[in-house]
Amino acid sequence: MRNPIPVVRPIHKDGFWFAADFACTARRYWLAVFPRVAYEVCRRRKLATCIPDPILRRLALESLDRKRGNLEGAAAFAALVPRRNRPYVVKALVACQAICDYVDLVSEQPSEDPVANGYRLHEALIVATTRGEPHRDYYAHHPRSEDGGYLRSLVDAARSALSALPSFCSIGESMARATERIALYQSFNHGDASGSYEPFERWARQATAPQTGLRPWETAAGAGSTLTVLALIASAADPLLRGSAVSDIEDAYFPWIGSLHSLLDGLVDHQEDIATEGRALMDYYASPADAAVRMARIAEEGLRRAASLPHGRHHILIVAAMTSFYICEIDGSTSPHAQLVAPSVLDAIGGLAAPTMAILSARRSLRRSSTYAPEPRPNLTAPGRVNVS
């Protein structure tokens, strides 16, 4: 019999403090962070258009365009760090997330050894976040490799930004574990050479600590999330960061907050996975009702752990915003999983999600409107606003 997820006492989910924090953080994000994200994406896109191989070029552009929301979401962590180090944090966050989005798409392409191919490609993230680590032949197990130095440029951008953060050395061990987990998850996630997911399931069972009460795929979901890496990058901007705080951040994001992140992401893609006969994390649950109960409990525990961290309000904001983003993405879905999981998770998060949901829903409506004008290109000649070099 599986151990249940620990029953937790819900934190206070409403209040003036949250509204005030949300307003200040949202203002800081749109005025100080978002323009820098636009600039970074513009730079990366320019490099991507020069990739010689047409398939890799298409995948690089797709990772920047179709997954733009991932980059903007990753940069949200930068709105919670001191102004002095914010440019470096934005640059590191966007580069690391761009690495993950790109190599994830590349690793989905046919390969003779999908496990080795997935791991080697995701070693780019390990190299990007490890001081002094030499570049690898990231395409060693992939039939295509002519990317014109694109992936290396992402790795170098992340390394140069991270090296400027005052507490980068303090997050080293936790970062190494987090990036290794991502590489392992992605190496098994698309099946082995015979199309079997048994290696994924075996690894997930081994990675699951019995005391958590999590099921193997829930732990694996936490391992595959980039949120631990992003939270550690943001924490490195604090010159007074303590080792105990780093451990607490890692324990909150893995597996709990990261698991919620990946499971919600899987919920968004569930219908597409079914249509393409792909494997989906949602399908490991016995029923949509089972998924709803489990994910609500994971959300409650993730929220509780976020609240217990130093600067806990900042981490609560991240959990609420991340949850809102995915719930908005499945708004209107007729999927039984979406219809049961979304309200269950929202109830676990409580009123914290309301402000973010309102903003994201409004922006989504604008994007769908025929009268919506595209976002203006960032002014690359205004270093005072967007230059992060």
C-alpha cells in the first residue's frame, strides 16, 4: 500500500500582503524584466536564423517562438531579485530555459540511441551551470549537428551571466543535482531504442523516496522540471545567501513544486499526446478523479514549502503565477482530466491565483483578438533599458 501524501495545514491564502506583493512584482516584471526578455529573445532568434542545418534551424526558431511563454515565465524569477543583479539573472534564466526548450525538441527527433542522445544533448544545461566545465560534443548521438555554434552560444551566455552573480558558488551542489535530474529525465522520457518506457519507469521508482508518499511518475515529473534550476539562479543574486537556504529551496522545488509544474504542463499537452498516440504523465493515473486529488495535494504541499522558505512570499507568488499560467492554457478544454484537475488545483492554491489569472486571461484574449497589435520590437540601441551585457 502506498504511503499517502502528508496531510498539511493550509497556509493563509488571502490577504492584503499578497495583493500588495503581487502588484509590486507585476509592475517590476513588465517594466524592468519583460523588455530585457524581449531583447534576449531577439538576440537568440537572430542567431537561430543563421543555423546552417534547416531542421535544427526550424527547431531553434520553434523553441523561441512557440515556447516563448516558457522564456517569459522563467524570467519571472528575476522580478524578485535586487535591481543590481537583475540583468544577469534575466540573461541566465532565459539562456538556461532556451537551452532546455531547444534540446528537448532536438531530442525528440529520431536517433539510433534515444537515451544516450537525450542525455548528451541535455548535458548542455549541466555545462552551462557548472563553473569551468568544458563544452561537450552535444550532438554526438544525433544525426544532425551543424547548428553554427548556436547551442554553444546559449551555454556561454548562461555561464557568463551566472559567473557575475555573487553567490553562484553557493548553489553549485544543488544546481549539479538539479541539472543531472533534468538530463536523466529527458534521456528516458522519449523511450529507448525499442520504444519501451520501462527504463523511465525503473528510474522513476528508484528516484522516489518512500517518505514523500509520491508515486514514481510524480517524482519523475519533479525531476524533469526546470523550476529548481531557475529558483537557484535567482537565489544566487543574494550576496548573503546561506547554504541552509539553498538546501531548503532545493527541497521545496524538488519534488513538490517541480512536480506540480511538470504535471500541469503534461495536462496542457494531454489531448495532443492522445492524438499522436504519445505517452502522457496523466495516463499513469487511474482516472481523472485520481489525478485531481493527487495534484491538489501536491499543490498544497508545494505551497506550504514555498511559504516556509526565506522570502517565502516571493516563492508563493511564483507557484501561484505558474499554476495560473497553465490553468489559463487549458481554459475551455473538454478533456475530463482538465475539467476535474483545474478546479481541484485552483482550490488548493486558493485566492492567490486570482490576480494572475485575471492578467493572463486578459492578455490571452488580446492575443486572440483580430485587433491585437503585435508587441513592438525592443529598442536595441537603448542600453539603459534593455542592454544586459
